[in-house]
Amino acid sequence: MGKIMSLSDGVNEISGERLVLDVTGFPTMKQVEKEYFLAVFHSVNGNKAKAAKILGISVKSVYNKYSLYMALPTGTNTEVVSENTNGL
């Protein structure tokens, strides 16, 4: 059985060249989640119960995510910072 290679080896044993992992141009996980959510949502013609079932989340979460994602322009950071409403 041959040796299992990983990116951490750093050198391509076949060509001897150093491996470089180029991560530029990849979307963030938040962007991937938004695009996936909207793709599912639109594929079920906005049916929140069907979208929730496909996504494995509650209908309330579908409402919340839809409100969040539709309020933001494409490419906007979708991270939400909660505010302290206890008057502290």
C-alpha cells in the first residue's frame, strides 16, 4: 500500500514541486450559506415549510434567514451582531 499524501507534506512527490494552496477567490462560509439558502428557497417557490424541511431548520429560522438575506445586498457581510437590550 502506498503512502498517503496530504497538503501538509508541502512537496508534490510526483513532480517535486512545492504545493501551494491558493485560497483567493473562494467565498466565505457565510456567503456560501446565503447562496445555498436562497437557491433552496427559490427552488420551492418561496414555500417556507418546504424550504425548512430541505434545509433541516425550523420555519422560524427560514423567516429569519430570509429577512436577513433579502435586506442585504449581494456580497455584504451577513454576520449579525446582537445588541444588548437590557439597558446595560
